[in-house]
Amino acid sequence: FDWTAWNADPTVVAGLAVLGVAYAGAALYRRRVVPHARVAPHQVLSFAGALGVLFVALTGPIHDLSDYYLFSAHMIQHMMLPFAMPPLLLHGVPGWMVRRLLRRPDLLALGRRLTRPSGAFATFNLVLVAWHLPPLYNLAMEQHPVHIVEHLMIMAASVILWWPLLSPLPELPRAPYPVQMLYMFVVGLPMVVVSIFISMADGILYPYYSRAPRVIEALTPRADQHLGGLIMWVPGGLIFLAGLTLLFFRWLA
């Protein structure tokens, strides 16, 4: 493993380029139709930040370590996808861009079901917990197309996770502050349970990494697995706690 190498996956780069071009094209078209309509600079920077997070998480050293060497590196990647990218994305996308995707009544109805707090709770935790259970996780590590599906599902579910808090669209509104605080308190509990299970496991849950070359000799497969569980447990839990605290003070204000 080369700690300084940065091997950008062409598929990831192409996907990010398509998203960037689509965003720019929608903004330019909107400005042509409505001359005074502009995407705010802070929204452009936020959207670019979301693409930057995806680029760092899905290419380069983090990608190589997580795909071929360390379970703990994969958990760092899985913390970036749900907790760093979606807030930047939702802050950077204007409501009118999303509205164009929900013109069909059935899509709007589905969006309302998924983005209310109960729907977002169920969607995010079902996807996250299922993909960290040994059978599906090991399948994803052995089959690269399945791994791509895993990441796409986690990213989509993570955007839904943050929607009740950061919705840019009145048709799919944010929850009231008391509901947001309750939501932040409970939405991360299933993830914490899974991370405790991983951290306390006596055996090897993910044998793919036990066969990988040891990048850090002192980090045995079991220690790597426990470290990955702790990464999922402690930083993930602190993010929900920080969000709950911020929401309380915003509500108080």
C-alpha cells in the first residue's frame, strides 16, 4: 500500500462530473428563464463541498485502505458518506431544483412518506444496519458491483436521514424543532447497537480483512474490527449529540 498514491476511480470521477454539470446546467437554465434568479454563492460552495467529500471518500487512500486492507478505514469512509456529504448537499441544492424532480404526484407522495421523521428513521436504519450485518457486508466486499450498490444505498438513505432537519423544499417540510430533537435522540440508536456488537465481538465477523495484507502490523484483524466498531460508535454518537444540542439552542432562540 502506498500512503501517498491517489488512484481516482474513473466511474466515481465521471459520476461526480455528471452531478456538477447537471447542477451548473440547471442553475444557468433557471437564470435564463428567470433573469433575477441566482444560486447563492454559499450554496454553490456547499454543493462543491459535498462533491469534494465524495471524491475524498471514494477515491485515493481512504478508498484503497477500506476496499483492500482495513475494516476501520471502511468505517471512516462510512462515517463520511452519511454525516459529511448529505448536510452539504441539502444546503447546496435550492428547493426549485428538487421541485422539478417531484412533478409527478406519485413521486411527491413517496417523498412525503420517506422524508417524514418516521420514514427517514426507518429508511436510514434499515439500510445502514442491513449492510453492516456480516452476510451482506461480506458479499459486498467479495463482489464489487454489490459494493457499489451498498454505497449508493447508504448515500441515498443518508440524504433521507437529514431531510427532516435540512429540507430545502416546503412541499417536503422540515419537522418542528421539538420533533427534530426527539428524532436526533432516537435515530442513531440502532447504529450504536450495531457498533457495540462489532466492538465487543469475540470472533472475526468480516473474514475478508483477515486475509488482507497488514498495513499496520500492530493492528491485527480483531483489533482492526474493534477499532472500526468504535469509530462507528463514538464519533457517530457524538454527531447526533452535537446535532441535538444545536437544535435545542436554535429552538430556544
